[in-house]
Amino acid sequence: MALLKRVWDSFRRNMSWLRQVFFRLSGCLPHLVFVALTAALLAGCSRQEKPSAPRGKGMSVPVTVAVAAQKDIPRELRAIGTARAYASVSVKPRVDGQLTRVTFKQGDEVNKGDLIFQIEPKPFEVALRQAEAILARDTASLQNAEREMRRTDELADTKAISASAVDENRAKVA
């Protein structure tokens, strides 16, 4: 506490000395401001240099000459804005697969029926071959069942085969 009291007393003593200096200079303050403003105004005012060549009559002015020509001028509009498509479409594939090719760039105009994406064809080619093989197997089975049905029909006329075997062979064909 004693240290704080000594610091405060020292500060008050220094303030009284500063107040005395300020009051002595306050009588001169308007004079100092006037001198500073006058010096600034005088420093800003200076003589202009005379132009090197006289203006007016007798002075030549450079002029360029060109032959008039008719040309098309491109119409350009430079503006800041946002471009919006007049139509947008959601594209959804009917099948799943990996994209192998994109045949358009964003912003290109596309028409109905244009190829825009290509899906990897290998899985679909494999599925097609499988379906063709199944079709061939089923066609062969149908032809075999038709032959057996004809045979059983002939045997049924002679009563050499049971009626249930005839019905079974007809069901295979249907």
C-alpha cells in the first residue's frame, strides 16, 4: 500500500508541473496556430512555369488520315450476369453400369435421340449371350417335346401307352 501511495503522490506532483507549462503556453497558442497556417498557405502557393511552346495560331497539330472502309463489326456485349438454360432435363439410365464415354460438354445443345453417354457394353453383351444360349436350349427342349408328343399321340391311337403319359407329354409342349 505504501508503494502505491508514493507512486500516486509522484504522479500528482508531475501533473502540477505539466499544468503550469500548459497554462504558460495557452496564451501563445493562437499565435502559434496562425503562424503554422500562414506557412502552409505560402508553401502551397507557387509560380506556374510558362509553357514551352506558344498556343494559338501558327501551331501545327499532328493528324492521322485513313481511307474509309466498310466492314462488319462483331456485336459484343460485356456484362456481368448469370446464364440460365431455357430448358433442363434429368437424365436417368434404364440400366446400371459404368460410364465409358461422355459425348457432350456442359453447355452444348443436344437434341432428342443424341448419344450423350455410353455405358460399358461388356456386361450387357455377356447377359445377351447367356439369354441367347438359354433360348437355344429351350428351343431344342421344345422341339424334343413336340417329337415326343407326336410319338405318344401315335402310340395312344393304338392304345400302346397310358393316357397319363400322353397328358404329361402334351403338358411339356404347352
